[in-house]
Amino acid sequence: AVEAGAKMIVGPVFSAQAEAVGKAVRVPVVTLSNNEALAGGGTFVFGVTPAQSAQAILSIAAQRNLSDVAVVVPSTAFGAQSAEAARRVGRALGLNIRPETVQAGSAGLLAALNQGGKLPDAVYLPVADATLAPSAEALRGQGIQLLGSTQWSTLDLSDRPAFREAWFAAPDPLRFAAFNDAFTEAGGTSGGIISGLAFDAVELLRVLGQQRQLSAKGLTRTEGFTGVVGPYRFERSGLCERGLGVLKVGSGDFSLIGSTSV
């Protein structure tokens, strides 16, 4: 592609491939991966990162005076990244982020969270794997505010009582709903965040191409960009600031209770 004249590359999605492509070319690479470790050396991380989800959801927690927050994650690389991001973001927001609770399931979860005889104000469950629903069920009725990441956006939570009144980070609901409706009509299936990111990345190429700014300088312009997933701005480091919404799970629906900007 570069030999044919490409001045910028969008993709790949996965870390190993993105790292290989970044090393092989000298043009900017906008990877759809959410691995912050890839940033730099001409590679720009465009995926929704654990830090972006944590910034959105923990900002709302801080605004609502939920100062004592526990983080529950599985023993996976993404779980560790999510816990570290929550610690970093929570510290900046002045929250008390307890040492993460690493659980393979829901057994003993409540006891693990009852440190010194006190349950936390909120529990952040950033990883939407098989441990999520059992953990939410174990915490049901305990007066604890459940918090989630953008990974929750891929799940149907509207009719699941354990998630009622929970909050989670999500793409800008107005822009993303319109995109997702159009995507579903065209392709027959829901798009999801990865399709929204791909759409935004191609639109990014179109905008910068029209302005003859397909370069690192064009990517890092001060005003940033607006996409269907939300507003965003690239930093010179290769990381991306991203604005996200925060949704509350209702009875068969969701409501927007806050958002972050860039």
C-alpha cells in the first residue's frame, strides 16, 4: 500500500499485527487496537482504551460523591490494564480506588469487598466476560452502584434485573444510534463499537485527504475531530483523548446521565 502511494494506514485491529505494521512502514498508522502500549513511533491508538472508559465512568462517580470505589476484574491482561487505568484515573479525580479484586467468578465476592466491615460506594466491572453477570447478581440489593466500561455496550442489559440502575461508559448515544441504525439497515446486523471506529477512521482519512494533511501533523491538529463514537483528539504521543457518554440502565431502556469531552 505504501509503495502504491498510501500516506496513512488505518488498522490493523489486533496488537501483534499493528505492532508489525508500525515497524514496517514510515507513514502514520491509525490502529483500531485499544492497547496503549502501541502508541508512539508513528503509531496512533484509535481503539477505545481502558483509560477512556475509566475517565468517563469515574468522572460521573466523582460528581455523584461515590468516593469509595472497588474494581473487580478477571485474571487476564485486559483485566490488569483496566484495573491499572482505574487506579490512575481515580487517583487524578480524588477517589479512593481500592486495590483491585481479582475474581474468576462470583463466589466470595461480597466477602472480598467487605473490607473492614464496609462495602464500597461503587464497584467498577470493566470486563464484559463470563464473570460479569454472576458478579452483578452477587452484588444485587447491596446498595452498591454498579459501574461498567464501553464493553457493556455490546450486551443487552435492558431486561436483566441485576443491572437495573447501573451506569456504563458508551459512545455518544445520539450520533452512534443514527450510525448503528444505518449500518443495520445496510448489513442486517448491528454495527457495534468496532464498526463505528472503522467508520470514523475512514472519515478521518477523507477529511485529512481533502485538506492535504494526511500526516502526523494533520492527525494531531488542535481542534480534533468528531465521529459517530464521539469527539476525539490525537496527542503527539500517539494516544487519543476521547469523549464518551455515560448511560444508566432503566426498565427496558437507557438514559444519558453524563458525558466527557476533549
